[in-house]
Amino acid sequence: EILVKVHATTVGYGDIIARNFRAISPREFNMPMPLWLPTRLAFGVRKPRNQILGASFAGEVETVGQDVTQFKAGDPVFGYLGAKMGANAEYLCVPQTGTVTIKPANMTWEEAAAVPVGGTESLYFLRKAAIRPGERVLEVGCGSGVLCRLVAPGLLPGGEMVGVDVAPDMIAAAQKLAGAQAGVRFEVSAGEALPSRDETFDAAFGARLLLHVKDPVGVVVEMARVVKPGGKIFLLEHVRINEPEIVGKVMDLLDPLAVRLMGPHINRRTEENVRRAGLVVERVEPLASLDLVKLIVARPGESPLPPAVHSNVHSGTRSGGDP
């Protein structure tokens, strides 16, 4: 292990939940409702189970264990402790094989401490998408634009990262945080009616997107419309659990309650909906136990989409509510 003297650490959404979970209602919880109770049990029912919170850190190596070969005293490092937390401290011990690495010289301690959560998610998408400088990439449901801001430098020179979100306040926050950053811009738009021309982007992303919209098929249709032939669509989504089937049936029964209490759906059959939208699913990667979270990679189909789907989406007449 290495002993790190912490110079900067973070207070994130997970820390806020862990500190006072009893005040977090199911509607305020930003994950599927079935996870609310086990998460509360894990974090602590009446008070935080873990008394030292904080997931990310940046600091200086104070000393190293006798078997450590990758670091030495005095090294500037930053890293991520994940759900076990413990980074809000003056000192912490980290395995040399853990999520920790040397801090770049051109980053402040504060900048380095803020990188791991959004940075690891962005790096994941960058590697999966294999995007290159000069390409144009879209994120639907970009929120405050964390992914957009971190992906944009990989598209320069000549490329552009565009984020859209239906909430004007989120777009305002994204624009404020991006400042004068090159290669990134944001627009207010619903996923069912994107403001871009056909075949504009080389790739499109959506993370935890389709569980929030009324018409998931319509959103995927629009994403396919604005992606170039041969381009890819990446969807990182919470989905309905199909095995064991009894769990899926329970999710179906609880979905109306989940929507009423929380907003997001919990039983979306996203892989099926992607195919209904006329896309070709290239691969599906389960990322959580019971396949609750999946990465779905798809591309626009070679045959045109049904005319009814096109007209309904663009006229806004779809009834929505598809599972």
C-alpha cells in the first residue's frame, strides 16, 4: 500500500445520500426504485454506515510499503476509492494496484480530485466508441454536460461534441461550466425531436436516458436519423431484468408506482425497443448483477424506417408509454 497525504477531495451526490439517506425519498433517488431499499441498507438506515465519506482524492505519497514498486515518497497522485469511500481525510492508505495514478503536472490538486468519476465514465465511452479527432459526436440527455466536456478534447482539432437536454436549467448549467471550452456546445431539445439535420454525427451517446422519456422508440429513431451511415449509437441504460422472470414481472407491477414516486421507468425493454426503432444491435454488454445495467451498441439499419414511425415522431403525435 501507499500512504497518501490528501491535498484535495470531493463531496459528490453519493456522499450527500450517504450522509442523510433517511431524508432521500424514492422520488429523489436517481436510480431505479428497486435499488432504493438495498442502497439505504448499505449506506446506513439512521446514520452513515461509513463515517468517513468521499470517493475521489488527490495528494502526495507520504511513504510506501516495502513491496511497493510503482510509487515512491513524494509522488503526486490522484485516484478513486469508489463505494467504500474514505477520501475525506487527511491521510489514507491505497493499494498500489488500486485506482490510483500519477497526477499530471499541468493539473491542480482540485482539478485532479474532480476527474475520476466523470473521467472514468468518459474514458469508458471514448474507448468503446473509438472516436477520433475531427469527428462530430452527440449526447442526448447531457444534463450538466460532464461527459461532453471531457470527451470534447479528444475530438479536436476539427471535431465537435454537442449536448442536448430537455431541461433549460441543465443546459444553462452545462454552458456555464463549459465556459469558453473549444469544441463543445449545448442546445435545449427533446430527444424525440432533435434539432440536427439527417446524418450529421459520427456517433451518439445516451446514458440513463431512455428510462426518463415517454417514447423511448421515438428517441432512438431520432438518434438514428442524425447519425451517419456506419455510425454508432451507444446506450448505457438501466433495463428490465428478464432472468429470473419473476423479477421482471415484479418490476412490471411496480413500474406505475415507480413512475409516480420517482419519475423514471424501471421496466424498459431497451434492447427490444432499439430493434423496434429499426436499428441493428451489434452487441450488448451487461454491466451489473442480474443484467440491470447494459451497454447497447447499435447502428442505423440499412432499410428505411417505417413511414408511420417517421411521421409520428416528427409531428409529435406518438402516444408514448411504450415499455
